[in-house]
Amino acid sequence: METPWLVSRRGILAAFTGLAAISAASGAKARAALRFGLTPVFLDNDWQLLERLSAHIEESTGLGIEYVQRRTYKEVVALLLLGEIDAAWLCGYPLLQYPNRLEAVAIPLWQGRPLYRSYLITADDRTVEDFAALRGDVHAYSDPDSNSGHLVTVARLLELGERPEQFFARTFFTFGHRNVVRAVARRLARSGSVDGYVYDALAATEPELLARTRVVWRSEWHGFPPVVVGSEARGTRAEALLLRALFDITQTEAGREVLRMLQLDGFVPPQPDSFDSIARLMRLVSERG
Amino acid sequence: MRLPLAMPLSLRVPLLVAGLMVLMGIVASQLVLSALNRAQVRQLTDLAEIEFRALSTSLGPYVQRDDIWEMFDILDRATLREGSFRPISAALVDARGRVMVSSLPEAHPIGSNGAGLVEEAIRLDDIRFDAASERIAVRNTVVWQGRPLGQLVIDFDVQEFAAERRRALFSLLLGNAAAILILSVAGYALMRRVLAPVRRLTREMEQPGGTPQPIAEALIPARDAELAQLYHNYNGLILAVQARTATERRLAERERYVSLGRLAGGLAHEINNPLGGLLNTVDTIRTYPDRPDVVRDSAELLERGLKHLRDVSRTTLDMHRNDDGASPEKVQLALQDFDDLHLLIRPEIERKAQILDWRIEADGSCCKGLPAGSVRQIALNLLLNAAAVTGPGGKLGLRVKPDGDSLCLCVWDAGPGFSDSVKPRLLSDEPVEPGGGLGLRVVRDLVKSLGGTIDLGRSVHGQNEVRVRLPLRGRHV
């Protein structure tokens, strides 16, 4: 059986323990290590996955890596802006909020393309066929700075001429795409906004959870959440080594294992228009008046 | 509880012990269960307090920030825990009675009415535990930094506690049942053992068809003073009864000889009377041997006299045969027996110059089935008694007549009647007081043995009369 990388909260605690050990081990190398930021919003931590990623980067480049875990995108972005961390795996939405300070350096390939989309999901036994039928729901978002888990839904409501704060009876953030699925599956929320990549990946790892939900609406395609570096780290050797490790991820056994666990195909450099669709949604929201 | 009195002591005592054990078992079980209940409630309260404290501390900051997901996650994780006392579900209800979050959102969605949840739950400081319930809902206020944030209602799984109580009850029932059974059986065995000497005594007293015998000295339990005393008393009683029976038998024998003596006197008189005439006749024959007419007349006279003597001696022999017990019961009564009786009693009557009224109104068929010896003895004793109580020249009589299925013998006399001290001899089985004859008691015993009855009454002439009714056709006891 495949090792699930989208794990429960208990898994996170285990991962933290693992991270502490890794951090302590890498302390000796001090500043030579690359500090890499993560959130459970997108990547629900699995220490095995992180260990393999470390192993791959170290094997292919000799670069040590230090993981820094925060609950929200906002916290990780703050660390990036402060230069506390060198790189992070972020969503396109927070990236675009700081175009001068943050830069996307690599985009994962999912099903052969650097794209993903947002799903609106609801309970499997509910007979609704369109977005409008979700009016009055208790709705679960993942993170306020998540494109697929917040921005897409808000923008879509604006496109439909709705007021997002009034369309749903009640909304809350779960700070994790998997948590959105859990909230809907357990009927805590009647509907939720979730990353389509995470949702589909759960089909392999937690099919029973997914079986209690179904997709009501799928958004257009957007640029896949990229690996981002802060302006302080740009042009450094560490950045170059990180990029080489990511683009050559299929070259090592550990790297291939990472891709298998993430159900991804590899990493590619971003294109200038990779996140244009997200930028359009941001404009829509900011111009709402 | 009333035990049937007919139940033997060896059963009654174990049953009483079993009953007392049941009663004691119920009381003890109640005490144990109530103690267990108190202990369980204390334990439940302690565990619930720990749970509430932990959850309140975890929930506090999230409630303040209205972080629904974290609140849900905390409650959800609490219900996923293993253990004998774990929350099955938990819900947080705000001050307006609305559900803030529940671990069972399907049953209690966010914003739904949660007042019922709070009302149905018992307060943390007032936990009660119903043995039948497998879950209890407990509520307490969540306070964060001194501010009440809402009511936390936790549904606890108490199956393990209920099961423990059921197990305790089952063990108590099983233990009590076993104890009752063992004690009852042991009690029964013990009582059987304790009562064994009493049962032996009972068996001795119930000897079928035989007379009770004293218990041998070797069989008397020496170690048990009370039982030994009982056995000795019993033996004393048996010996006293045997002595009395022997005395009565001796007295009866004496009475019989007395009556025989009186009869013998009469008999001698009866023989003596004709003897003088007969001797004279012998002299006459000797004097006139050559006168055939005189010899013939004398011979006839001699024959009559000798026949009379033969009759007298035969009657006496019959009585004697009766006395010897040569199966007198096999000789059936005939009217001839009354003639013999008449012959026997007549000397006594004549000696006292009394008048005897002799009426035999029955025919031979009326006497069938009755033993001759017994009936003759009954009639003779009653007639001798009548002759004795009737003064010289007085009247007495016998009347024999059929009375349905019985033969009635009525003996009357002109005497003063039976005194109160004499009546019991004839009419009851009371012990015979010393100082009197046993003739009447012999009459009673014989009548009883023939299944008959005795009444006292008045004859047609107004005299005292004894009426003996003897059933025919062999209805003897």
C-alpha cells in the first residue's frame, strides 16, 4: 500500500517531532542549510516524505535543508519577507500579493501540466447541481490566502453578482485542504472550497473520506502552487542548488519516491503567464468596490 | 412465610435456613451494589471533571476566536479516544442556546437549537448513574480567563461501568445461589443426622401390627443427654404399658377362674342333686333285682339322670374348650348354645331363688357367622353380673332377637343399675381401676373384637338393660 502523505493531525505531531530531530541534526551545519517553509494548508506533513525530500536534495546537491512549519500562508509569507526562511511551497495568491519581494522559481507538474483548479464540494447525499444551490450553507474555506480554497470561490460569487459575505450563512477556515474535505464529510460544513489536486490525491489515500463528498463545481485551470523564494535568497548558491535538486528530482530514488508520494510528475520553471488567471481573480476581488 | 406443618423437620429447617440466606443475600447484595454505585459515581465524577478541565482548557482560546474548525477538531479527537470512560459525543452551546459546534454535526448542526441538549444533561457536580443506562450526558460551563463562554455537554460512554455492575450483580446472584444451595443441602444432611435418633424412635413406635418394644441400651445415644433421656422415657413408657397389659391379663384370667369357680359350685350342686336320686335308684335295683318293671323304671330313671349329667358336663367342657383357645372362633353359634347357657346359669339362679326370664326369639339362621365361645362368654358374664347385682328373689332375664344385620342380646335385671365407677369397664377403653372384677371389661373386649356395640337402656318392664349388638356375616374387626 502506498504511504499516505496527506495525514491526520496526529501525523503532524509526529512530523513535528521528526522536524525537531532534523533541525537539531542540521544545526551543526548552521547557516549552510536551506530553510524551507511549509504549511499544512497545502502539504499536510508527513515526516517520511520530508525525510526523502531532504535525502534527495542532499544526495543531488549536498545542500542541507531545514523545514520551518507554520499554520497559515500568512505566517510563512511573513517569514519569507523577513528573510527568516529562504524558500517555501506557497499558493499563487500570496505570491502575487508581494510581486516585488517573492518569486516563483519552480512549479510542480500534475498530470503532466503545471496547472490545477479549485473544487466546490458538498455532502455525497445532497442533490445540488450548481453553485447557486449552495446559498445559505455553512461553508468551509481552507486559508484566507489560498487561491483554490478561498479566492476562487469568492471571485466566482462576485462574478455571479452575489455578495460573498451574505451568500453563505456561515463560513470558517480549516487551514488545510484535507480539513475542508473532513469538514464536509463529517457534515460540519454543508459545502467547502478545496484544492482539486489535493481532493483527487485523497482518492488514493483516503477513499472512504472522499466517498462522503462529491464535487458540485470545478473552476478554470490556474497555475499550480509554486516553490517561492524571498528576495534575500534570490541569486544565492542555496537557491541554485535547490532549483537543481527540484528540476532533477527524478534522478534519485528518494526524489522519485517523493514524486510518487505527492502524486506529481516533476518540477518545471514557471512561465511569465503562469499565474495570470489568479491575478485576474485578485483584481476582480480588489475592484469589487 | 408459613411452611406447611406436614413438612418433616429435616426439610423445614434447611428451607428456613435457605429462606434466611436468601433474605441475607438480598440485603448484602443491596449493600454491595449501593457501595459499588457510590464508588462508580465518585469515579465517574472524577473522570468527568478531568475531561471537562482538559477540554475547557483546549477549547477556551478557540471559542474566544470563534475558530469552528479547531473547536470541532478538539471535540472530535476527544471522542475518538479509546477507554472505558470516553466521550461518545460532545457539543458546545452558547449562552443563547445555539450549538456553536458539535462532534456530531449531522445531529447538531452549527447554529441549531441546543437548549434541549443542555436541559437533558446532568450537572457535573450532580452526577447520578442509572444502572440501566449505557451513556450519560453531563454539562459544565466552559470558562476562559474568567469569562464563561458556553455550556459544554459531553455524552459519556458508561457501558463498562454498567457491565461492571451487571457482573457484580451476576456474581452476587451466583454466589448467593451457590451458598444457599450448599447450606441447604448441608442443613438437610445435618438435620437428617441430628434427627436420626428421633426417626428411630418414631419407627419403633410405628411397628406395624406389633407391640412397641423398648430400645436396646446399646442403641441409646450416650453422648446426647437429651436424646438419651427421651429414649429412657420411651423405654419406661413401653415397660409401664407392658406391665399394665400383663396385669390386666392376669386380672382377666383371675376373673375367669372366679366365674368358673362360681359355675363349678353350681355345677357341683347340679350334679349333687340328681346323684342322691341316682344312688337311691341303684339301691332300688339292688333291692329288687328280680322285678323287671322296677329295674326298667329304675334304668330309665338312671338314664335320664345320667343324660342330665352328660349334658351338664358337656356344656362345661364346651366352655372349657373355649378357655383352652382350641379354635373356639371356628365353632359357630347355634341356638343349642343358649340352652347350654340356661343350664349353666340355672344353678346360680336357683341358689339365689331368683326368677329368670329366658326369651330366645331368634332362629338358627340369625346366629350364623358368630363365634359360639365369645357370644356364650358375653352372655354368661352379663347374666352372672345381673344375678350378682339382683338381690335374692329378684328378677332378671335374657332376650335374644335379630335386629337387622345384627343379633341383639339384651340382659336386664331388677338391680340398681351400673354405678359411674363401673360403667367405664363396659363402655370405654379406660384403664380398669383396681378393686373390681374384670368380667365387664372382658365383655367389652369381646364385643369390640366382634365389631359390635354396647348400649345401656331400659327394658320393656322398665328395668336396667344392657344391649349388645353383634353384626352378622363375619364383620369382625
